[in-house]
Amino acid sequence: MTTMISDAYVGDVTCVEMFMFSGDDARVTSMLAGVGASLHWSSSRARSDGVDDDVTAAAPSGVMRKRACARVFNDARIHGVRDLLLGDRAVCWGERRVGVTRATATAGGGWALRVEQPFAPFASWIHDVRRLPGESDLCVAIGLSENTVERWSSMDDGRTWIRTARTQCESKCLLYTLALGGGERWDDLIIAAGTIFN
């Protein structure tokens, strides 16, 4: 079982995403947490025999450790985060902003989160972002409070993102909530949305 050791208070935790993947004879459990405008990445790495491969004398086996942190936005609180590529990249959103982070190894053997080129501010608030793994490029769907959904595709290995599709509901209203789900392709996407008006 993986446990998390408490650390100093650094702000309001506004969202959490957990995921697990296997590779290189190891099982990795990771957690991404939005804290204010920053993204915090913690993980626990265990070999296939169940032994934590980076245990120190100061920390017991199975403990989730903070690996890296980065300020994603200057003027917006992170409201949501999703893993994009098994810990290599994550997408964060908050208010009218979307940013992508990339995990990179440092010269000292540690990790750093690097913020990729952020998307330009959107005209309305963002409710949800989902990766579309069935598309040929790295694509995300972005659900907006103006009752629209946009597809954005990565160019230049994630350094540039462009809008490649946009759809708007016939009912024009300001949404109170929106969730994206369903298939892995743009054409199979299911959108659930609600408003405070009748």
C-alpha cells in the first residue's frame, strides 16, 4: 500500500489526478495535484518484486514522494489536471487558461516539471479537458462554459498547439458544469452539460 507523508502547507489543493503505469520492471503510482497556480507531482516507484527502488533510510518503502513542482499560470488557480502521456506530460486548466507540463530528468538525477508554451487565454471558462488517444496526433478536447467544445492538436512535439475543430450546442447558454467522456476520438466524444437556468 502506498502512503503519503504530509509536508508543509503550500496552498489550497484544488484538484488531484492519480494514475498508475508499468515499465522497466517497475510499477509507478503517480499523483498530480493543483495547488493554487502550481502543479505538484508525487510518485512511488516499486520494482516488479514489490520493493521500492528509491527507498532511503529516512523514508519507508511504498511512500509517495514529491518529485517536482512548477508554477503553470501567473494569474489563475488550477481547477483540473489530467495525465496526457503516462507521466511524461500533463494538461492543467483553470479559469480561462490551459497549460501543458512535461516531466524531464535533471543532471543531478532528480526531476523537473517544465511548462510548455501555454495556450492563449480562452474567451470563456474551461470546465473539462480530455485527451483523445484515438486521434493520429496528440489531441485534447476542451469543454468551455459557453456551451462549446474545441479540439486542439499538438505540433512540434507539444511546443505548439492549434485548434483543429470546434462544435457548439444549438442551445446557446452559459454552462454551470460540463464533463467530457465516451470514446477515444473526437467523433465519439460524449458531452454532459448543465446550467442553472431552466
